[in-house]
Amino acid sequence: MSDRARNPTIIDVARAAGVSKSVVSRVFTGQGSVGTRTRERVLAAAAELGYVVNATARAMVARRTYTVGVFVRDAATPFYGHVLTAMQERASHHGYRVVTATGSGRFELAEERHALETLVQLQVEGLVVCSGLLPASDVATFAARIPTVVAGRPETHADVTSVFCDEDAGGAGLADHVADLGHHRVAVIGLPPGRSLTMAPRTAAMARRLRERGVEVVEVAGGLVDEVPRLVPEIRAHPGVTAVMAPSDLHAVRLLEALAVAGVAAPGELSVTGYDGVGPLRTPLIGLTTWRQPVAEIGAHAVDAVVGLLDTDTVPPHHRSLAGELVVGRTAAPPRR
């Protein structure tokens, strides 16, 4: 016989609480009525024994899976990783489990669609899509079949529910900071919507606000983080540029590395800003000037939204825009006179 302790069962809880097995079952499945005192006695006995509800048994009784499928484009990046963690914590609060599919950040559209199809085949009850690539029309196709929420990008499709940071306000707020520092010619590394549905609007907002403030903008076509070093000669070819606004913190840090290799002092010769403000890149060791997205709130509200869609058929698609905040670091400073 194994020396390992046996996990307590529903029968053990019933015996300790002095009730029948069916009463314990009703307490944990929410099926049927149980008196308040009896419920408290059952919960206390379960806590004392360390009883954990068998999710599979619960699903069989309720004929539900109590799972939410989450697709994140690249869980290795700070933004997606922290949003995923927040969603897992919130799902647990609601009594749901999270089944995750993630790409490497280099998935093609067909691969993202296949990942969502796989999650649906696993009989998840709802979907949360965290991707800056998958078009709204594709997401709407899934939303017509299963409760679906888009998290982390400014999605306003009429048939899709979404939760996101206000990219226009973020890009403009960060641009105001750069203009307030006294920069008159600024390079903005922009991405087209076809490359990123999150970074495209924020960098467009940066450029737009800078021009409104009378700042000359040099638009630089960007791409993947690994492609950033090749942009340094192009940026340096424009005389008078004293600041560079990157589309993400990862892009900004890679740019700082490339500038250091090229012997360009930052912020002495070029100020640099990022965008996201999450994870290890927030360290004071880097001191990145950035715009912080409320990732914990995005993840939590996305799960709340999909659970709300599951609980009622009368909730119409809605869009929730959350405010971020400026993080003043040391990578952006007034230009040298």
C-alpha cells in the first residue's frame, strides 16, 4: 500500500459535516437548495479536510465544462504573459478553468484560426482572443458560435465584445510628454494594421499628436523586435532627430541596445520611449519612459465579460476602454542645446 495520503472525497466531507453526500453535492454544484448553516458546516468541513472539487465530476453533473479557451499570440512577451496570468486568476474566482493556446508571435493568420478551432473542439464554453493580428471578421465568425471576447486591442466590431487600453489616449499622452520635454523633430517607429492591430493605432496616435503640437515627425516603418537594429542607420540619417518613439517596450529596449552598439548615447543624443509598462522591463535599472497598460484589469474584465455572456443570452456585445498611465523614466530627457 502507498504511504501517500489519500485525497479526501465527497463522502469524507459528508461524514465530517454530518450530512448526506447529496447535500455536499448540492453545496458545490449549486444545484438545489441548502440551508445557510448547513452550507457553512459543509464548507468548513471541506476546508478542514483540504477537499478540492473534482472538476470533471462537476462538469458531468452540470453537463458543462466550466472552461474558457484563451488564445494569446505570444505568452513569452510581458504583455501577453501578464494578461494571461490575470485571466487565469479571474477565471478561478468564477469557478472556471482556462485552456490556453499560444503562438510564438510569428503565427500566420491560418495558424491562429486553427488554434481557435482547436480550443472550440476541446468544448470550451467561451473564448478570449488576445491577438493583434487576427482580423475582426474572423473573430466575429467565432463569436457567432460561442461567447467570445477580444482582450488587449481596440476592437470595436459591432458583433464582438472587447476590453482594451485606450490606444489613442496612450499614444497621445506619451507624445505630449515628448513634446513637453522640448523635442522638435521626433522619429516614430510605426507599424501598419496588417502587422499589429494594437501597435498601429498607438503609433498613429503618437505621430498625430506630435504634429498637433507643432513637432516635425519622421515616420519609420517598423516590424518585429529583431528587425529594430536595421532601423538605427535610417533614424540617424535624418538630421535633427532627438527622440524616437517605439511601438512597445520590447522594441524600445532593443533600440537602446542597438544604439549602444552604434555608440549613440541615450538619452544624451537620442531619447527613447516604449509602450506597455509591464513585467521585467519596468525595472529602474532600465528606467524606461513608457505608457503603462492596465494589464491586470484587462485580463480580469475580459473574463468577467465572457462569463457574463455565458450566464445570459441578453447581454449585447460591448466595448470597454481602460485608461493607462504615463511612466516617466530616464530614457527620455530634454534635448541637448
